[in-house]
Amino acid sequence: MIVPGQIARVGRSAPSDLLVPHDDKLADVHFELEWDGARCLLRDASGEGTWLGGERVREGVVPPGGWLRAGETDFSAYVERVHQPFPAGSPQQDSKAQVLGLLRAQSASLYAVLDTTRSPRILALLRESVEDYRSLYEGVKGDALEEQAPYVVHLPRESALLEPLVHEGWGHRWGIYLVSPLALDEVRRHLRRFLRVEMEGRSGFHYFRFYDPRYVGHFLNACSPLELARFLGPNLIIFYEKGLSLERMEARGLPQCSTPGAFMLRHEHMHSLKRAVVHDFEERMMAWLRNHLGSYCGEMDDAQLLWAIQDGLMRAHSYNMVTERAACIYICAQFVCGRDFDVEVSWGTQILNDSRFTSPTERARALVRALELHRGIQLPV
């Protein structure tokens, strides 16, 4: 931890403050971080440069959550208990204020279902709070997954936890909000019924992250009235983020449904969810390219950038780079080396057609190494 006015030195040995002795590529003091109370300043002390956001620099300003690399070690810098405020009167700030007001105005009990894999900050907030919360997992395996589990937490009307959840988590897909007259344990029992579902045309049970705000709306809109009634249960209202707005779904006017057994995801559900996954990837990829490879995006507007991403997705899949990370790396290579790097750049052609790579991950790693070697670009992906 660095307090205002303090400098922290990072390297392999003394006089560094943070030691990484196992990394032989680090200098004794490789870089320094200085916190002035408002900005985190990076200064390279190795003479070799330190990677900041994928670019080798001598000095720079590290943003909250910024990614650094020195030697063969990755670092992230966070500002504890401080979030980047949006300017007063901005759409983001106004939206969060409206969301907070709407959630506090609910007459029945308010709950949040939070996905701790989205940020370590979520579990820290839960542990610091006095509110009742439960993991949706249970048993020995559930205890082992404590750090990655979804949690349901009760949020009384004057809860001090609700404000940081909205201020820090809204827009970052931390989870969804529920309103129900049921007690916490009853809400948890109902939600656990949808953690494992069946899928039409497939055998066995499958884990379903229904609490992901990126997809819950697409899933609910694909449900029949009976399926919706079954999912929402007795008098349950679901709130989830969509852009800057708060979407609402409730069971009012729906038929009673008490179908036993596991919930079945039909082909219509899967088709809707697949479209949502691709759309979400495209949006995140656009933002990532603007932030990390902005100089390679040139004067492209959003429509042109989206077309380039969709073209890259199709080409990546033709080389069996079908995982999200592999597709991301392929698209980055296109922006750095050119759209047709797969046929016009010799090392690109070799890597993409090398039969020794048996998985998308292996091929993607080879591309990352080649980009650093031949273009001096290191990707924080």
C-alpha cells in the first residue's frame, strides 16, 4: 500500500520495497510508483523500460486498475476505497443517482445477487458490511469456491452497502437486484433451483449464470409465460442494468407455475443468449481497442470499427481461434499488422497454419509472442 507522498520501489532485491526475487528478468529496482493523493506516477528505474497498458514507457500515469509488466511479472495498481468519479451532471452520475433512488424506494425487501468473479472488491464490500449474505453454493465444494461464488445479500432500506454497490458496480455487471416479500433463506433456496439446468438436445446438467446482467434480460425475454412465472416465482421482481438504464421484470399477471425438476433451456433461449454473447464481445472489443490500441484505430468511426471486429471474428474462427481470448488476440493482430496479416505477413501465415498447435490457446500465445518480437507490442490480454 502506498500513502500520499510515498514512493514504492519494485524489483528483484533490496533496496526495493516490493520484492519479486524469483523473476531473473527484473532489475534490483525495476520501477517506482509514487502516489500524490490524486495520481499514481510510474518511473522506470531499470533503463530497459516498463510496460504500461501494453506500451514500453520510461514514465507515465497509471490509471486505477492499470496493468503493468516488468521482467516476466504482471502487476495491477488499484486505489483502495476510491472510485473514479464521473463529472457532476454527467449521464453516468445521473443514472447512478436514479438507480439508487429507485432501489431504495422499493416497499418489499431488496436483495442483490452478486458475481464475485467480476471483481475482488465485491467480496471485500460484503465482508466489511453488517448485512446478511449467503453464497448460492453450498457444501465442501461450495466452501472451496468461496472467492468465486455468487452471493445473495439482503439490503435493508437504509443499508450502507447499497450505495457503494451501485456507485462502484453499476455499469460493471456486478449482478442483479431482486425485490421479494420472502426472507433471505427462502430467496436463496428459490435461486439455487436455477444454478443447474438442462439444455434441449444435450444430456446432463449445465451451470447457468442467470445473475449475469449482460444476459438475464435476453434470457427472460425468450421465456414463455409459464417459464417466466417459474423463474420469477412468487411476487419476485428483477432489476438489471441495460446501458445506463434500470430494466425491470416482474411476475404480475403471469400464471401460477410449480413445475418440478430442473429448468430446461430451450433452443430459443440458447439462440438469444448466443446473440447476446457476441454483441457483448463486440462492445467490449470496441472499447478495448479504443483504450489500448487507439493509434491503430485511426479515424475509424464506431460503425467501421464494428465491421472490422466482425470481420476479425469470422477470420479467427476459420483458424479455429474460437475462444474469446484467442479471437481478441487475432483481432488485435489485424489492427497492428493489417487486415490480411494472415496471408501477407510471413510469421502470421506460419503461426495460423501450423498444425502443431492443437488448441486456440496455444496458437493465440504464439501470436502474442510474435507481436512482441516483430512489432514491439505487448498485449495485456
